[in-house]
Amino acid sequence: MIASCLCYLLLPAARLFRALSDAFFTCRKNALLAKSSSTQVEGDFAMAPRGPDQEECEGLLQQWREEGSSQVLSTSSEGPLVDKGLAQSSLALLMDNPGEQDAASEDKWSRRQLSDLRAAENLEEPFPEMLGEEPLPEVEGPMWAAVPMQTGPQYADCAVLPMGALAAEQWEEDPAVVAWSIAPEPMPQEEAPIWPFDGLGQLQPPPVEIPYHEILWREWEDFSTQPDAQGLEAGDGPQFQFTLMSYNILAQDLMQQSSELYLHCHPDILNWNYRFANLMQEFQHWDPDILCLQEVQEDHYWEQLEPSLRMMGFTCFYKRRTGCKTDGCAVCYKPTRFRLLCASPVEYFRPGLELLNRDNVGLVLLLQPLVPEGLGQVSVAPLCVANTHVLYNPRRGDVKLAQMAILLAEVDKVARLSDGSHCPIILCGDLNSVPDSPLYNFIRDGELQYHGMPAWKVSGQEDFSHQLYQRKLQAPLWPSSLGITDCCQYFTSCHPKRAERLKYSRDFLLRFRFCDIACQRPVGLVLMEGVTDTKPERPAGWPQSVLEEDTLEPEPVFPRTVGTIQHCLHLTSVYTHFLPQHGRPEVTTMPLGLGTTVDYIFFSAESCENGNRTDRRLYQDGTLKLLGRLSLLSEEILWAANGLPNPFCSSDHLCLLASFGMEVTAP
């Protein structure tokens, strides 16, 4: 070791200090390891590199002896690196600033270094790490800790420093020792489990145990006193206020079919009875006036959910998915707040149409708010509520767009008033699309140019751009036989019936008795006496044809736009999809441990001018005003609560809750 260190004296003067420092700290480390076996000294320590051959080193050693050294320590009277003089000398050497040393002080520094190295060489105790022996028991002394830093390969050697020795001094970043710094007192830590998809263990718990109700605490954001875009407070004038919740409650059948997604959950919290009790507690706690549910299992709905919700004062409507599916959507409302005007279940499946061969469904209700009698003779516009669960498949964005077009056409028909305008609309559900995806922008902005767009890009759930074959959207997206225009309206809704169209009364139908076709004998008719042997005689003055000319006019053909779909419902999202206080995006679900937003509440808003920006529409409160919402959570917070589901939230989605106000007008 001494030979390896002395050989560095032949290096140029610019590298002398660095080389000696490396050797010195290496030697001190080995001595310390001989003294103590504290577990706080960690890491693999590399030995100093070999130098020139032995003859050159012996010559350098002889030259050093001739110069003399007054600081050589005797190992017979002093223990291995226990002498205070050596410790103080080492500390003083460590604190020296190499950038401010002249040649004379550098020589003195080198002699003091070599003195310490010589003393270390004469130690009689072996080094446990070098000999492969067990470390000696720990003795009382200063605490040592090594903290590795990023270094280059030329600084492979390292040393350890006493805790507290340099606490009051300023550390100068010497290039020879910058690889190691003083570490704080280590805290005992248990080995934390990792995310379950390799080891199938629990999710990583938070560093400090926090109760679930504190981890998943969701704040209510009140907008009722905030001015709108025109500077008017939302509470001005009488209002009909209500709350609406949208919640994907995770059907038990679907959870069992995809059990690999819930390996991080304890089996007890996945039991339906446990989950049902938790869900009912959430409903009772938030007490919404309208409840829109997705993934509602049919047998659970009729046996437990519907009776329990009816006892809570709800009237419920349910639509099961088509085919052999066992779950569906439900919309529940309180009859003390609303009166049902109409309910329209929506099926997206169309036989023989490959684009619409999936079993997803929706549900559209038209509700009339019930104004308290104390307000007198006032009226409130009807409210259209739509709930849906769109196809999940990330690759089939064309199917999702077609399903959404059917739902928007149904909403347009139900919410359309006699003057051609629309009543307030709320559209919610699990859309299986992320914020700012083409599908999301289509709902919010009312227009989408889809021609040539890869189908996977529509929802933005996953990136399949690396695949060689990608399904691309072609115009028109759906055939005219679907009966829906590119403006997401039914054909009959776009063009009212002609006022002069004939009414098929009994007298009108009797006129066909003597028409030209009725007087012609059919080919192959069997002649039967008294039955088919007579020919009807047209009365005198009877017209030759009873059909009016306008009845023969063909139905109008609606033009199709090239690669563009639109709607005119003016919808905007309740949530902003970002948590400014945390600097993180909002999360409504965590599939495979990755947080994302796929659940939404859209509501009617008035479009307003957007200044110089024309690429994105802005909205302000109209007849329907947003008064508040229940805040969402970030991915980090849900990770701390063991993801979703967890003992506190019994679904793999978070519930969405918003409060609205509707204008009350005099008749």
C-alpha cells in the first residue's frame, strides 16, 4: 500500500495533491474498518491503483527518510488511528483549500500525509475487509458514514469522515474528496413492498402511516360567490339548485373477469357485500339529487341497489347492455325535486353494421324541476340528463365516435324545444377517453375533422404509433342508413314534415278501390266463379288516379360533409383536469397503477368570444350555472392509499359530484 502511494510522487506537480489525497483516504478507511464494524459504513471500497515497480518506490522511500519526518507515529505505543494527534492532523489536512496553497505549503502537506500513511502501514491489526474475516465488534467512538456521490472512474477510491467533526466548518469541494460527503444520521427503515405486477405484493405505502380518510380527503370547491365572465355573481336572482353525481361503481362480474387488475387489493375489500355497504355510505354522505351510475350489475341492481336507493327517496331507471352482458347504466332522481317528462334508453348496437356491433348503451332523461311553492308562479326550463358508458377498446376510436354521435342525436331530439333551441343539458359518464383527446375536444368544441386520423388516437388512452398497420378513419364515418347526419341529428329532426302531406283517413284509403292498379287482373290469378271472375267498374266521374303529385316526390337527400362531424349543444366540462395546488393532473381511475381521467360531467354553457383565438371555444354560464364541485385527487395521493379500489373507496373509479343552479323565470 505504501509503495502504491509513494509512487505518485513522480506525477506532475498539478496532480500531486489529488493522488496523495486518494491514497490517504483509502488508508484511513482501512484503518477505520479494522477499528469498528458499524453497519453505517456501507459500499464496496476500491483499493488504490498500482504504481511503478518496486525499485522506484524503494528509491522514493529512501529519499523521504533522508528528508526526515518529525510526525511519524509509533504503533507500539499508539493504537491504530486512535491517537488524537493523527485525527487532528487529518482533519486539518482535510479542511485545507488546495486552490490557495503555494509550493512550500504543498511540500509540508505531502510530508504530513506520508507520516500518517507510514503510521498506518505499521499497524499490527489485520484489515477484516482485505482478509475476508468477520468485522470486530463495534466500540464507542465517533459515528462514521459514507455517502456516495457521482464521480468519474479516476476517483474510485473513497474514505469516510467522522460525524460532527466538520459540522461548524465550511466544506470546500476538493476534487479528491468531493466524492464523499457527511451523511445525516440514518434512520432504520423497513423494506417497502413494491408495485405488485412483478412480486404481486402490496402497493408502496406512504412514508408515514396516514388514515385513509385523511389521504383521500376531497375538498368542496364553491363557485357560488365567484363572478362569471360578465362579472355577475352566480347567486344573483332566484335559482333552482341541485347536485348531480356520476359514478362508475365497478360491476362485480367485470372485476372477476379481470382479476389481474386487482392483485394489489386484499380479497376482503373486493367482496361485493363490503363494496355495496361502502357505496351506499358514499351515496348517503353526498346525498345528490340526481345519480348517474355506470357498470351497474343487473342482479345487484334489482336485488340491492334499486330497493336501497328507493328507500333513500330515489326513482331509478336502468338500461342493461345488449347481448349477453350483465351490467348497464342507471339514472336515479329524487321525485321531490324533479318530475319525469320522458325517458329514452339508447342502444348503440346496430345489426349488420360492423361499425356499431358493440353492446354499449346510454340513457337519456328529460326532467322538469319542481319549484317550491313559496316562489309563487314561476317556471324553470326542463333539464336533459344523459348517462353513458362508451366502449373501452383503445384501438377502436371509430366505434367510440359513432356511439357518441348516436347519443348526441338522442340528446338533441329530447332536449329540443319548440322554438328550435335546447333546454339545459348535462352529459356524464365513463367515456374511456383522456382530456384533450379528439373525442373529448369534439364534445367540448362541437366539431372534429377525423378523416385520415388513426383510430387509436381518438381516445388517447394508449399510443399505438409504433405499429405497422393502423386503422384510419375514412369519410363518411357511418352510413346514411343510420339515419343520423354529420351534425349528430336525426334526419326527421332536421326537416319538419310538410304541412300539405296527405292524411291517410278511411275515406282516402277507400279511393284506392277503383284505382287503375286495382282494376287490373293479376297474372296467374285462379279463376273462381263469383270471386275472381268479376272486374270492378269505376264509377262515372271517378278520377283516373287518386295519388297527388306531391306524394310521389322523393324524400330529400341530406348532404354529407367530407371528414367532419359537428354538434350544436355547446357543452363544457365541470372539471379542469389539473390540480394547481399540487401541480399534478386530476385522476378518476388507476388501471394498472397509472392514473388517468376518463369520467366526465359536461353541461350546457353559453359560447362567448375568444378574442384573437379561434382554435378553441370559451364558454360562460348560461341558463345552467356551475355552483361547485367535489375536487378530484392526484395519482400520488391514490398511490399512498394503495390505489383503487381500497378500503375507503370501493370502486376503481372516483365519483364526480357537481352543484348547478338554473334560472327561475316568471311565466
